[in-house]
Amino acid sequence: MTPALLEGSRDPTTAVRVLNRMRAAGFALSVEDGRLMCEPLSRLSEEQRATLRAHKSALINLLTDTGLSTPPPALAPEVRCSDCHHGQPATPGDPWSWH
């Protein structure tokens, strides 16, 4: 997680990013009886716990509103392609770099 995600935010796109990052880290988030659930709880770092606390209500709303027990698809995938190197810094003089 990045420090920017630790700040409390009511922006739903931030909640989606948090969900996607937790999912990518191997966690499953769900809502049971109005409570945010995270599995496996034993693997959560302090930073991840702080992030979940900061965005708890937005995460609950997002998971409840969508009816999903897993996060919705990413708004924009955070992927680095090893073939074309998109999403990586441009290299001066490299014709295949994004500028």
C-alpha cells in the first residue's frame, strides 16, 4: 500500500483501488452482518490493517452496493507488461518507450 491510500477518503475509486490491492496480495474481503471481513486475517500487516481501518465504511458500502464478496474489476489495471514495457518509465532514445 502507498501512504496516499492510508488517508481516509470518501472517493469510491480509492476504495476500489484498496480492494484490488488487497485482492492482489491474496486477501478476500467481504461483508457479513454489516462488518468488513478479511481472510486470511493472520497475514495482515500493520499497514494493511491501517488502510482497511481508514477505508472501512467505503469498503463496506462498495461491497454491499455491488453485492460482491470479492472486489469489482479494476478501474485501470496496474500491470507492467514485460514484452512492451508499457507502464514503465520512458527510456531516452528507446523507440519502444512510451513518451
